[in-house]
Amino acid sequence: MIQSMTGYGKKTIQLSTKKITLELKSLNSKNLDLNVRIPGYYKEKELEVRKTISTHLKRGKIDFSIYVEMTADESLTSINSALVKDYMQQLRNIVQSGNTNDVELLQMAVRMPDALRTEREELDEEEWKIISEGINEVISKLIEYRTEEGKAMEADFKNRVSTIKSLLEKVISLDEERLQGIRTRLENTVEEIRAKNQLDRNRFEQEVLFYLEKLDINEEKVRLRSHLEYFEKTLDTPESNGKKLGFITQEMGREINTTGAKANFAPMQKVVIQMKNELEQIKEQVLNVL
């Protein structure tokens, strides 16, 4: 069963003094590209977070964020009173004028370095345990999202592969008419050469062999059918393998292009164009398969 690389998971955790929001997003990428944004007091857990996410999500451009909103009347920022008073005194000494009041001096002082200090919150292991469980939950939600997207993509793939198979049958049915046309053209050419008494038997046989080899599409038809069946078989495997599906579509494209190049028959070339269109739709979607 295939999975999409596009996914989303979110969870909100309400604690006694804060609300924590966990958000996980993923888009398509050839490899794992993980970006983690978390508050400073959780930084020591960043490696653990990266390891947890990368274990479950093998590919994709992954963005993980932790947002914290304080809900209690509690602030980690305080005024460094002694330093602010010292700044104000120094400013008085510099100004030496009765026109400057304390309010103006205070406004200037609080903008000075270290006038406000923020106490670093220590990591609470019990709190982190709750957050860690939440991280596992948003990963599960993202995987569920990917799986649902994958089901829709799988149905579309199977429908398009079925269409290409039907078009391949049309190509096969047109092949006899195409070969008959080639045969007729060769016979007409032979008659023209005979009329001019210029028939070289060896040269004629060489020309026939050349045309047969150049225009024969039996191998392409067999290989294309095999690639289509292998694509469907890969879709039904337990593992999602977008890279493998991508390789198969490349081989399918090669056989379709070669068939079109060899066709030399307008009705068949029209069918080949339809096959190419269906395959391009598959290729675009395969880029988003995990």
C-alpha cells in the first residue's frame, strides 16, 4: 500500500500554566529533510525529537514545531531594579538639568542592556514525558493522513494503468493494418524497380530486413505490458516505494516512445499520444509517493 509524502498532524496539550501546541507537516522530497523549531528550554531534547521523527518518517520535507503559550499569571521576565536605578543615576549625572523627570529617565534606563532579565525555565521531565507522548501522537496522525492520501493516489494509478492497457490493446489491433500498409508500399516499390529492370535481389532483401527490424514493435508491446503489470504488483506490496515506481514509469515511457517512433502509421501514433498523456499524469503523482 502506497503512502503520500504530503501529511499533517497537530495536537494541543493544556497544562496548568501553559498551552503547548505540536505541529508536524510534510511535503515531497527525494530524501528526509527535517526542520525542528522548539523553545530554548526544550533544546536539550532536540536530538531525541529528530531521532523519533526520522525513525517513523523515512522521506519528505518535514517541519516540526512546538509553540508555547503561557496561560497563568506568571512571567519569567523581571526588572533588574538595582541596575535600572544605577542607570537612572548615571543619566541624572550626565543631564544635570532640572528639566528631566524620573519618568523620562526610567523610560531610557529600561532600554539599557540587562535592564530586563529573563529567567530560563528548567526542563520539567514530567512535562516532557507528556510532550513526548504528544509527539508520537502527531506522527501517527501524519502517517494516517499520508495513508488516506495514498489510497486516493493508488486508485488513480490503477485507473490510469488500466487505461494504458486498453490503449495498448488498440495498438496491437492496429498493428496488422499497419504492417499490411508497409507490405503494400514495399510491393509497389518492387514493381516500380522491376518495371525499370533495376531489381537487385540482394539489395531488395536487405531493404526488407531493414524495414522489418526498424518498424517491428513486438518487443516494445511485450515489455510495456510487463512494466504495467509490475507497476500494479508494486502498488499492492505492503511497503510504499515511490522511487521504485518512478523507475518503472521511466521504463514504461521508453517503450511507449519507441513504439511511437516506429509506428509510421497515423492512427497508431494518435493512440500512442493518449498513452503518453496518461503516463505523464502518473509520473507527476509518483513524485509525491513515499
